[in-house]
Amino acid sequence: MVPGSTSWARSRTGLRTLARCVFTQYRNQRIRRAARDLAQRVQPPADWSVRRIAAAVQAAQVQWTEERAELPYVPAEFPEDTGEAAPYWRWGITAALDLGDAAMDLLHRLIGISSDPDTCTRLADDRRKVSRARDDLQALREAMDSPWVDDETLSTLRPGTDYWKLRLAHYARAVAGDDDGAATELIRSAEEAVIGFETFEDTREWVRDRAGRPDRGDRAGSNFDVRREVRRAAQVEAFARLYKLIPTGAPGVRANNAVGVIVEAVVSALDVLNRLSDAVAEVGALTQWRKVFGDIEGEDVEQRVLTRLLWLHIASWTLADESGASSSHPVDLVQISLQTQNHFAEQSTTADDKVGGMSLNRFGGFLKRSWRMNDWAWGRMDAATMLCQVILSPERLRRRSVQRRLRGEAETAEEFVQKLVGTLFGGPLPEQLQRLRAVAVDELKSAYMPDRDLPASLPSLAALAAWAVHLRAAVEELPSIAAAVKADRIDRANPSSKGELFLIQNSSLLKQLEITKPPADSAPLSADEVDRGLQALRAFDRAGVGREPLEEESRSDQLIRTAATAASVAVTVADSNRSGLGAIKPVTRTLRGGMLMPYWTILGLAAGTTIARFLAVLTLAGGALLLALSLLGGIDGWASGPATAIGVGALLTAFGFAALRTGTLLHSVVLLTPLIPLVAFAVDGWNSGDDGGKSRSLAVAGTIIAFALALMLLGSLPSETMSPVAAVYRSLDRLLRRYFPKQAKKELSTRKRFWLRVLAGWVWIARVIASLALLALAVYALVELAFWVFDQAPTWQDHRIWLWVITAALVLVGCAVGYWTGWRLRSWNELSDGTSVVYRIRGVHQSSGVAATWSVIYGTCYGLVAAGIITWWPDQPNWVWRSALATAVIFALLLLYVVPITVLTGSVRRIRERLLRDKKNAVLQWPAQDESPDEVVELLWKNDVRFRCLLTRSSPDATSLKLTRTGRRLRETLDQLN
């Protein structure tokens, strides 16, 4: 085929005809793909999806074409060979890059079939020029996009239709100049529209956030007005900066120059293309390229080449199958998670508030049935909320509105919401739903206005619909949760758990739900069903099942059995043949054998059957007997070692079980104090023995102490060891943050920080020395007290009546202290009869408070024992009598006076430290200083800090609570430690 022949002319005419035929579709397709690409290059705000942004881009471009016929990147006229060269590039960066791709393809193919070295070198140079031109075009695109992304004010603008009109206007000014001032007028108009849209959206969000909170006052409104004016001023300044960041006309000239480089490279390659034979062109897949450019000759070659490239670009870009990032069938991804916010929830708002499965490293749901049922119920609530948002999407509702308008059945947002409410609720709406209904109507109005951007979602409308589902679900789920709590009770779970408290607080409601038939799924909810559902939802929200602290839950037989089983399984796995510990098989086997008695004993003690508990207690009694006989010398020879080992094992098992069961070491320490005289008796016998027995006993005792200290040291090693210097610096930094928190937060020089570390170290040393001095003083005082009691015991024998009177007085005073501590640590309980809420005092159930009350009982017993020992004090007392008297007197004073006061002050301190830690870690949102004290009361109630020392009734009928003096001091402390 000869260049310039009739066939070549027909090919050129066919390309032109095809391009002209699809030119209208090409312009529409450029709009759609520009919307997709621009939406992907914008960081979407929190409530804007990529799909919503793309729709706004497309709407802005369509409105632009309706008003001005052509876009800044697509001319309205079809390109012709006779066209004149323009100083600006009017086809956009996308078309220019596509022209560069076409030129690169042509040059690459020509280099592949050319045999002349000079020709290949020239073509390679032209290809490098085209590559640099493409890079310049990419840089130009980024330079025009970067102000909108990097500017701190422009990047916060919502990407609505007016925003994209503003960007189009600035793009038109940049690529086509502004000789007649038309672009500036468009920009001014678009800026006003953007500022108006931003103000409208800010106001709408503020109104929506304040819905249902009328008690905030006018202060928040005045603050919002100030913030709105500041934001508007910043937007005006940012719009002025755009003229410097994006110069007028320069980008269009720069793009035109880059396209000129591309066209020159193609023109330079035409002589090589035309010289090719048909066979060579066929091999190099250049026949079609020859048909495009084969008839170009004479004048205006560059303009005609540019026109042919544009024809090719229009046809291929419109008809070719492009693998884009978006799908022709959009898929909405909806995440249903614990982060879903339910409108009815006031206390259970976070993942940790809702479910119990978050504890124990996400295995908490396997511990208790009630926790699993609570988790399933919350999953149902969250799913209902998200599904209502999916069903009531803005796109679907706007499409429905348009369809009804076309059928002559137009409806307003008010009418739609009224119809939705009538379908879901048969009676009048409660007060909280009336407020939500009003917000939902205002929210839906924007979706019913075709000239406004669609919101990302309609959360208030979806929440209104979800309320109906939540009311039905709560009525159905609460009896299941109650049954699961009762099943946990059979498994000997924590009797003071939130599940048990939930049964007590809502007993009348649960009985009513058990005898009431659940509402039908398809029928509207009646007034009675709504009322029961509201009570059920409030009880479900405030139940807090699964929110029990693990230190309280660890007291239950259920968790103790679980822990013992887990430990035995770990030991069994370590002793298996596949554990990889075959080298220490004797050690693992011994360990496995040693676990048998503690495992079966703890399992028996934590079991619910009488026989199992009797056998476990009998095992502990046998171990105690063996230990006592060993200490008393009743077992000699080879049997003394195993007997002592069994006795110590039983002792440690009982000690650990009692500590876990009660949540305190008080009972274990007090009930094991009779060992002190027993040990004293053994020491006294050891002193009267022969030298061989002493040496052997001393060696055994030393070996036991050495092994115990070694095991304690090994068990205390951290998981990650550091160098000594790093460990010292880390410790000093921790002390610096503790003693000088304000200075630690500042940016200090290395020298100053070093000396502050040293000072913090000296402060810690001084505090340790002071603490040790106080401890030594206390020990010295107790020792002196013991010796004084020893000296005065014979004298007190002569005044036995006064001895018992003084003992009784001391015991009564201690009982008063213990009762006062227990009274302060009693917690409030919420009782509801379905119409009102009343707060009542609950018995002491917190482990520290229980320990304080029991310490008084133990102290009374020790006081009576001390008085009895003095009454029958011998004339020549040995160390057994002395140790027994010293133990009784010292423990009586400690348990009657020291322990209750320490427990009370320590409990308040731990509460303060826990709240402060949660506040710093953003686990809880502590109310601001200017907020109502009721907010603090609500937060303390939510976090199970309901003690009488912090909260008291605010009215005689106890329908509400307020902070006590201690509670107010606690708030002041937390406000200061921010």
C-alpha cells in the first residue's frame, strides 16, 4: 500500500468519522472517569465515601457543561486538520499523557524494526524527550492538585459539588488564562457557594450533635459561632493563596509545550515510518500507524499530526476496554463491629462496655454463659443499627422520591418519616423518640433536594427505624440472659457479679417478660410493647454483664476451676513426648506428679458436690497433720521428708485457694498464725537437741531457703532484659515522671534532664530511707510492746476484771471502726418498678470491704485469746507462751484498728489511681470542670464506683444520687491531675 493512495485516504477518513461519531460519548466518558480519578486522589472526610465524592465531581462537571458548553479539559468543537495552533493546551493532562503513550508506542516499534544505528539513536533520543515530557505533565498535575491536598484549610473543605466547581474554575484559569476576567468571576461565585455550603454543613452537624442534650445552655452555641467565623476567615485567606500557588495561564502553556515535544517526536519519526516496506511494517505491527499518518505532507505537519493523535485518542479512549479501579457494579462494604453506636445506649457505648468476650485476651466469652449471651445480644443490636443504615441509604431514598414525583405522588421528608413511624409504631412515640424524629426529618430533607449533595448516611433516620428492632430484640433477649445467669449460678460463678445484680434490680421486669408474649415481627408496636421495650433496653444498657473486673471474678469457684485446669493442662503438655522437653523429662514428670494433689484438691474445693468438697477438705487436714507432726518431732527417719513435703504442699494449696476465693490475703495470714507458736516450739526443741541434729536441720533449712530465693529470683526476671545503664536510665525516667511530672513533659536539654534524673533518684532514696525508718520504728515499737506485755502479764493477772473490761472496751472501739469502714464501703443498688428508679444500699461485697469487716472479727478473737493467755500466764513462761501472747496482742491491734482504716484509705486511693490511669489512656472521658456533678455521678456509676463514701442520696426518697465530700475531693484531684 503506497502512502498517499486512495486506501490511505479512506483509512484516515474512517478514523475521523469514527472519532467524530463517538466524540459526544467521549466527552461524557471523560466526565465519568475524571470523577472517578479525582475522587480517588482526595482524602475523604469521615462521613464521605469515595462513591459520594465521585458523584459530586460528576455533578459539578455536568452543571459546568450546561452553563458553558465546554469543559476546561475537553473543547466543545471536534478537532480538524485545518485548525489553528493555540497557545494553551485545552485537552487536559489525561489526553496529553495518552498522546505521549501513543508516541512512545510508535517510537518503540520503530526502534525494534530499524537497522540503521543513526536512525535508532535519533529515535531513542526522541523517545527520551517524550518520556521527559510525560514526566513534566505528571509533575504539572501534582503541582495543580497539591494546594488542595496540602493546604491546612483547603484540605478540610468538604468535596461537594460547589467545591469541585471552584476547582474547575481555578483549573480553567490555570490552563486557559483569564484575559477577559471571566474565570475570576466564576471563581468568586464558586468561593461564595463553598463558604455557604461549609457553613450550612457545620451548622447541621452541630445541631445534630446537640439533639437530645438541651441542658448544655447557650455557652456552646456562642463558642460555635466564634469557631464558625474563624473558619470562614481562614477559608477566605486560603482562597487568596490559590492565585500564588496556581499561576494564571502558566500551566496551560507548560502543558502545550510538553505536547509540542511529543508531536515533534512523532513528526521526526514519520520519514522512517513512510520508508518502511509493507512486509517490514506488517512484521513490526506498524501498518495501522502508516494508515494514520501516511498521507501527511506539505505544510502544517505538526498541527495535522496533533489532530490525528487526537482522533486516535478520542476513538481508542472511548471504545477501548480500560481496566479501571472502579467496578461497573458498585458494592457497598458495611462493617458491623462493636464500634457501632446505638442511639439507645447511654452507658454501654464502647467495645469494652458492651461485651465480656474482650477480656482474658478475647477468650472471656468462653468463661461464662451469661457473657456469651450478652455478646450475642449486642451483636444483634449492632447488626440492626447497621442494616437500617444500609436499607435507608440516601441514594435509595432520593431515587424513591424522584420516582414518586414522576408518578405524580410526590411526598415530603415529613410525610415519609410519618409513614415510617406509623409502620413501626402503633401508638404515640416516647419523648426521646419524638426528638429523634424531628432530627430525622431535618436530616432527610437534604436527601430529598435534587440540587444538594447526598449525605454519606442518614444516621438519625436509621436510628429511628432501629429503635423498633431494638425494642423487640431487648424483650426477646433479656429472658435468655437471665437464664444464662442462673445457669452460671449452678456452675458456682461469682455470686456478686453484675449478672446477679441484674437479676435483683430487674426482677419484676423479668417476671413480666417471661409471661408476656413477644411482639409479632410484622405488626406495629403497641404502646404497652414500646413501654416494656424501653424498660428492657434501659436494663440491658445498664446491666454491664461481662464488665466485671477480673480480680472480682477470680474469686468465683468457676474461674478457680478454670485456672487449675489450665495449669494442669500446661504441665501435661510440657510432659508429653512432643513438647520438645525430653532432655528434662525427669523434671517435667516430677512436676506433673506434684500437680496431682493441688489439682484434685482445688477441683474438689471448687466443686458443687458435698462428697468432693469433703474429700478435698480431708486431704488438706491430712497435710496439716503431717506438717504439724513433722514440726513437733512426731515423725522421724525417712518418713519426715515426704511428710513435710506433703504438708507444705497442702499448706500452699490452702493458702492460694483461700487468697483466690476471698480476693485478699487476710484470711490466709490470720488462720495460719497458729503456726508461729508451733514453729517457736520446734525451734525450742531444736535448741535442746544434739549437735548432729542441729547441723542437719541447719543444712536442710539453708538449702530450702537458698532454693526458695533462687526460684523467686528466676520467677521475677523481666521478659526483656536490658543493659545495666539502660535499666538505670529507665528507672530514673520513671522516677522523674512520678516526682516532677510537669518538668518531665517539657523539652529539656540533655544536661538539665540528667540532673533532674539525679534529683529524682535522690528523692526516691530519701523516701525509701524514710519508709524503712518508719518500718523499723514500727517493728521496734511492736517488739517493745511485746516485751512490755511480757513484763506486765504477771501484774495483770492480779487485776483480771480490769483486764477483761479493758479488752472489751478495745474490742468495742475496734468493732466501731470496722463497722464505720464497712458502712463507707457499702455500694448503692438501683431498683426499678418500671415507672421510677430508687437507689438502695447494698451489703458489702467488695473484697477489701469484706476483709475489713472480717478483720474486726479476727481481731476480737485475738483480743480474747490474748486476755485468756494473760489470765493463765505461767510463772516461768517459755518461748511458746511468749510467742503466742505476742502474736495475739500484735494481731489484735493490727486487725482491730490498722487494717480497717488502711483498707478504706487504700480503696479510695486505688479508685483514684484507676480512674486517673483510664483518663490518661483515654479509656474514659472524664467530665470537664465546668460540667455538672451529675456527669461525674453517671460516670462513677458506669465504672462500678458506687461506694457510699463517694455517693449519697440527693433527696429523702433516694431517687437520685450526688457526690459526698470525699467524692468532691476525688473529682478535684482528677481535675488537677490532667
